[in-house]
Amino acid sequence: MLYIVRMSYVVETNFLNVKEVSIFLKLSALTIYKYIGEKKLKAIHFGGRYLIEKSSLNKFVEERKAK
């Protein structure tokens, strides 16, 4: 007898990639790269791509909220 067991799991991460951030902010990926380059948005360069921590994104948005 052969039993096949499928395991399903969800990996919760605290990081978003540039595309995910651009969709969330409704901005182009190039604009996100510009903000990263200007140090306006904190990101980690890892494995040839940038990863943005959710807390950094929240801080970025809060700093730019209209008052």
C-alpha cells in the first residue's frame, strides 16, 4: 500500500518584496526602488532582491500621512 499525505501550511513573513509594496502603495516598482535608494524606505538587499519589513513600510506610510 502507498499512502500519500499532503501537508498544507502557511508561512507568515514580516517582509514584502518591491512588487508587493508597489501594489500596496499603488506606485510603480521604479518609485519604490527610488525611495529605497534615497533611504526614505528601509530595505534589506537579500539574494539579489530587496525585502521591506512590514514595520518599515508602516513607519514610511505614517510619516507621509496627510495631517
